[in-house]
Amino acid sequence: MNPFTKQLLAALLLSTAVCASSGELGARPVRAAENSAAVSAVSGPQPAVIRSTVRLRTAPSVNSEVLSYLKEGEQVMILEKSNAYFYKVRSKDGVIGYCSSQEKYIAPGASGAAAPSPAVPAASPAAGGIEPVIARGMSYLGTPYEFGSSRSDVSTFDCSDFVRQIYLEAANIKLPADSRQQGNWIKTNSSAVTDISGLKRGDLMFFMSYKGSSAAAYAGIDKSAQTITHVALYLGDGQILHTYSVSSGGVRVDKLSASWTNRFLFGGSVIR
């Protein structure tokens, strides 16, 4: 090897060493590690604000289909960390998908004026310990419905699983696993209320099977002998928080329509 070639090779090696020491060669791994640490800090559902318009995808991969775009300033709910690069989120329209977890796109834990929220009655001064339960329930808005959902995770709920989970998380009260047993719990540990006007914010409401949309369909039925098929949380002002079907979009807030009112059996307080 001639002297000129040796000098050229030495210069190249020196340049490579300088780049490596300055972090240029290792920039991508460092950013990935930092991003992974940020994602690891997210545990459980929490609100977030979109910092810069980002794609909402069908899967946690840049190769997956784009569902829509989340706009700057839009508030979403982070449901879980999917991997080092994506969050599973629910948009303001209730669409669940995956978006980049990079800090330039999303700020976990942030909230703002653009936050989507159903019209829920304000808490009364006498509401006491029920408010954390309601707040926990609201944090699960849009969580998909699954009949017979697992009681060991929060990725899906059926009606009784949802109620059981929010009381367990927010009040450390472990209710029975199904709606019929929850109804029996109310009768044993509280007072059953058969008149909707006598219910308080946060009370559980129990319903029978659907027989039709008109009151006539329920005329003559002995409701004391009917089987409980659904449970919901009463929010006051004629609104309920619950989940009942895949097509309805999962956990949601509904008005107490005539259909629900006709099916009502009784309700009662878990926290008095």
C-alpha cells in the first residue's frame, strides 16, 4: 500500500470515529430508546392532545391502512401503549385506531379546550365518593363491547364487567361478576328503588329483556319476577353510562329513552 493510500484510509477512519462520538451514527437508536421510555410512562387510559396532524391507522404499523387524520389541538384518549412507536387511541368521534407516539405528534396527559366530552350532569355537593367512579367510567368511553368479556383486562367490556371494573378501580369495591348477582348485591347491601325518580347520581339501574318499543308491550308484566339482563350507571338528569352492543360503539352515555324506562326493574346505591 503506497503512502498516499495509507493517508487516505487513515483520514476516513478518523472521520468515522468523529461521527460516532458526536452521536450522528447512533442518533436513530437513541431516539428510539427515548421514545420507548416515553411510551413506557403511559399506563392505563389517559387523555392526550394532538400536537401536529397525524395519521390514525388500523394497526400499530406504518404499513397499515389509514383510517383518518387526527388534527392539531384535537384531544384523544390513549387506551394503551402498543409498542415503542404507537399508541392505541380513541378519537373524539369514538374511532379507535393507532397513531405515532412521537412527542412531536401527541402529548400524553395533556388536556385542552378542544376536549370532547358528552353532556354529563354536574356533580352535586352531596354526591360524595361516587364521583371518582363516574370519572373512571367516563375514561372508558368508546371501549368496545364484548359479551362475556374477560374480567382480567379492560380491552373490552360487557355491561356488568364495565360496572364491576369502575367500582373496583375507583372505590376498591368488588361487585359480583354478572348483572343478576349485582342486582342481588344491591337488594342485600343497599335498598332497591323501583321508581326512577328516586334514583341518585351514581346508582346502578337494572333492566329486563327488550319486549318492544311501546309501553303496551310491558303492560301486565310482573317485573318483580323478571330476570335482569342489563345494568347501567345512572348519571342523573335522565342519562345513563353503560355498554350494551357492538353496533352501539361500546361504552357510551345515553338518554333514558322510553325503551329503557319501560324495561327498568329497580336500582340502588353501591356508595351511600
